[in-house]
Amino acid sequence: MTLQNCLILAFLLFAIGIWGLLRRRHLIGMLISIEIMLNAANINFIAFSYFSAKDSTAGALFSLFAIAVTACEMAIALAIIVTMYRRHHSLDVNQLRDLHD
Amino acid sequence: MFSNPFFTDLLFYAVAGAILLTAILVVTVKNVLQSAVFLIISFIGTAVLYLMLHAEFIAMVQVMVYAGGVVIFMVFTILLTSHLGETSFTVKAPRMFIAFVFSVAFFGVMTKLLLKEPGLTAAVPHSENSSSLTSIAMRLLNIGEHGFVIPFEIVSILLLITLVCSITIARKDKGEK
């Protein structure tokens, strides 16, 4: 287990997140893909704080703040999704095109 | 067991394989509810990886906040908005192809840039327990030069604002049934 292995794992997870974000047309499915990408970013923080960091406590703290902000983002996004479902009765992104009219 | 580098490598590859397999299942499975369940397994695998990187507190936070909070919240929303997550929308073939090409291109470019960088395989962990619970707590509530007390307070205000905002957004309007 070296730093390079951890970084390549994080890149693979981020690429899977991009794949899902572009592939899915369900709003919650796209949010789940964003979660995978944020998880990859957190793995990067922890890996750099474990290997070769001058201040490794700060790395762990940064990932803590990232987790807190992600939880906030998810709460707001899911509230928006519930409202959108109540108004349009659909979560398909293709059917929500009329939002910009 | 952790002192033996062979076992550490073996455990790392097993955990990384589990994380990647479940992440691919999250993306490719049609049912959104199943995808959320696979996301829980992927997050627990990530928590095991954090334990291997000696970040025990972050691993606990990962299990409690992500696997226990965010994904359960997501499952509730899926059950509220669709009938057991059965809705699978049609995805056209060109879009699937373009998405795959984009992700592979991203991974290729980033890995090519990473492999140019020297000294990444030789990086050694410098000291044990540097991200232990005591040091995290001391840094988080330190008001000195390297303290994080102001971001800590800002995050607490952010959580309060999020609570109020999400209730306000998801509340039914007065005219609505």
C-alpha cells in the first residue's frame, strides 16, 4: 500500500462517479454518483495526510469539514427533489426540460 | 498483522477491489433503491480503508454520517418519490458511450500525469497516531495560530441554516393539498 495505489484508487472512483453522473437520467441516481466522487476526494485527503504530510492532523480535519458540507448539500438537494416530485410528478431529467421556460 | 507489509498489501487490494466493484454496481444497476444499498457497502469499504490509513475517527464519522445518515435519508426520499424505485428511465446508447469515454479519458489523463511524478511510491508514513482523536480535538478547538475553531463554528452555523432551509423548501405550500 503506497501513496500511488491510494491515488489511483481515488481516480478510479472519481471516474466511476463521472460515468454514473453522465449516464443516469434519474435525479437521485445523479446525486448518488456525486456522492461517489466526493468519497474519492476524501480518500485523497486521508491518503495525503497519512503519507508524507507535514501536518497530518489538518488533512484529517479537512476531510471532516468535507463530510459535514456534503451532508448539508445532500439535505438541501433531497428537499428540492421532494418538492420537484410533488410539482411535476417526475424525476426524469429529460422530462424536466420545461423548467427553463 | 499490520506490521507485515505483505498482509497490508493483500488487505488493501481486497478492500480496494470491494470498493470499486460495489461502486460499479451502484452506477450500472437499474433500480435506484438497489444502487443506494450498494452505496452503503461501498462507504463501509471506504471506512475500512480509512482504518488502514490510521484515521480511526474519520472512519467512525464515515460510517455514522454517510452509511447511517445520508444514504438512509436517500432511501427515504426514493421510497417517497417512486414506487419502490422501480422507475428505470430510458438511456440512449450514444449517451452511455459518451459517458464511458469521458470517464476513461479522465482516468487515463490523471494516471498519466500521476505516473510522471517521482517519489510517490517511496513516500513513507512519518509518525504513528498523528491523526488520533486527541490531536484532532486539540486542533479543532484551538484558538491559536494553527487552530480550526472558526471553521468549526461556521460549520455549526451552516448545519443550522441547512436544517431551516430544507424544512422550508420541502414544506407544503398553503394552497397545496
